[in-house]
Amino acid sequence: MAAGALAALLLAFLFGWPAWSRWLRRYRGPSWCRESRSLIADGPQAATGAPPARRGESDAPRALFVTAHPDDEAMFFAPTLLAVGGAEKWLLCASAGNYYNQGDIRKKELLESCAVLGIPSSHVTVIDHRDLPDDPSAEWDVQLLSSLILKEVEANQINLVVTFDAGGVSAHANHAALYAAVRYPSFLFVQPGCRVLTLETVSLFRKYLSLLDLPVSCLQNRDVLFVLTEEEAEVAQRAMRCHRSQLLWFRHLYVIFSRYMVINTLRFL
């Protein structure tokens, strides 16, 4: 009896998903995301309370997204990338994703995905360093990684870095290493004018609620919240489909059910 009831609930959930999505997007409230979206559109000063830039200095937002593997930008950061359309965007990917010897293929897929998400190929850098292998069991050199991120920040006058938090969303060691890198003393003290936003890791249950996680995301403390419209969500899915080599059956389910495809909550360091 219990199994039958559970199956009925699951079927109702699956078949009712389009209606749930439309309802949540319609009634999420116009002010829920307005402040967060303007946060980066107006530059980091708007978020931090810092004084405006001096004459001759540019206060235009220049955002660097730091990821570990090709496809991270679409799987996890698409809501933020699409929500900050007014910013100049760069991507620094710390590995070529060569765990299964597909590095060359994955780099091409990454450029296709970035084009969909509004990052020009000239703003995409893929690190392919022997001390930063695509391997969840490998311990990355945090000092090296921090220096490479800092080099990218300085070269492009970046004033906002977006990366993973300590949980790395999926508990992937390579993701967590990026968080350690932006907390490294040389990064924090050499580049004091650059703010860092980290993507919040949520529980496994919440991770696969898609838009149903929206009320919880809004009620919890966070510095920034981005929620995609239906049209933007379609763009995010199109970006993910560029990673054809990674689209195994379970990733198709991820695209449908992951809240990271439609919701990002982030915190400032």
C-alpha cells in the first residue's frame, strides 16, 4: 500500500512538473530577484557599500567565473552567468577535463557552451597543468591555483570573482580546491578591491527539487539570489547540451531536476 502511494505521488510529481514550474515562476514575486540582479548590473560597489570609483576609473562590473572542469559553468553557474548579462564576463577553467582522455573534445564543448552563456572565446582560459589534473582523488596545489587566478584577475582588472564554496556543490575535491585558492592569503591581500562570491552548497534533497526549492532559497540567509525565467532556463539547458560527451542518461535527469540549473544562491567572502 505504501509503495503504491509513493508511486502515485511520484507520477503526480513528474506529470505535474510543467504546471509547478509555471506557477512558481509566475508567483515568485517581482521583488525576489530584483535586488540581486541589480547588484552586479550596478557594479560591486552597489553590493558592498564601497565608495564609487574615482574619475577615470571604470566601475563597470568585470566578473571572473572560476570553475574546475568544462561543463561546471552550465551545470552549476548558469543562473548567475545569465543573470549578470550587463557585466563583462570571463571564465577560468582549472582543468581540461581529461579524466577519460577527452580533454580536447571537452575544451571545444566548453567554448560552445560559453558562447551560449555570453562569454566570448577570447575571455575563456583553460588551465592544463600537470599539478591540477582532472581527478577527484588528486590534491590540487592551492598556492599554484591561487596565483593563476590572481594573474587572471590582474590581467583583466576583474572586480568580482565567482566560484564554489567549501562544499563544492557536489563534494568534489577539485571544486573545493578553488574555494581554498580564493581564500589563500596572497589572493586576499594582493587584490583587496576584488570581491568574491561563492556558490552555496545545499543538501542532496534540495539539490534535485528544481524550482520547488525556491521558497527555501528565499527564506534562508544569503547575499545573492538568482532565479531564471523560463526563457533563460531554456538557454541554460542549451548550454548544457553543448557538452555532448558528458550527457549520459543521469545528466539528462540532472538538467530537468537540479535546482542549480535555475537557482543560484551565493555568499560574499
